[in-house]
Amino acid sequence: QDYTGAGTMTVMGEGTVAMCAPVPATRDHKGQALAVNDQVDLSKQDKYTFSKVFGPATAQKDLYKATAEPLVQGLIEGQNGLIFAYGPTNSGKTFTIEGGKDESAGILPRSLATLFESLAVNTKQAGEDLNVWVSYMEIYNE
């Protein structure tokens, strides 16, 4: 199933994605027509296998529960965690991490809500104060 409309990313199955370079432009910077082979040959794509591939219809809540929530539970138990979003421009990385309001909230606000709700309950019971360090970095056009 092609989710990009340009044949650059194709979900091959529940855990496999195939990627290839986008189809080149049909005109140069002067407007001259270019000879272009616009057929995407799936056999020439790079195929990547993941434990799970989420399609564009996946709800933010479902993505969070399947990916980040187990990491947050590990943080609460004293482990370190990392979420790394990578992909081409305009593929939804920032929206996945930050999200929007309410039901469209992304991984970051959901993670922080889970973390601080758990800390509020646990520190109130134990009478302790805790320090929490969170780092967030976005690299653009590296």
C-alpha cells in the first residue's frame, strides 16, 4: 500500500516497509521537458523490517500505547528511554511526537502526563521530592 502518493514508501506488510527515491521532476528549472521513467520498480527498493509498522489511520493514542507507554513505565522503574523519529520532510514526525489538542496529543505530552501522574501518586505516598530531567531535540535540515 503506497502511503506517499509518489511511490517512495510502500507498506509491504505489518512489519515491512519498502522505500525508493522519489520520481524525478518532469521539467527542469527552465520548464523544459525531461525524459523520465516514472515507473517505480519494487524490486529496486530498499526493504526494511520493523517489529510493527503503523499506517496513516493509526490513532495517536494507539501509537502511544504500543510504542512509548512501555518506555515510560521503564522510566518510572528507573530505566533510561529514547524515542527517535526519523523520516523525510513532511512525513509526520513532529506531529507524531508533539501532536495537537486532546485526542490528537502526541507521544511527548502523553508521556509526560503518564510520568507526572505516576510520580504524583508515588511521591505523595512516600513523602518524597523528585527531580525529573527531560531532553527534547529536533534537528532540521542537518
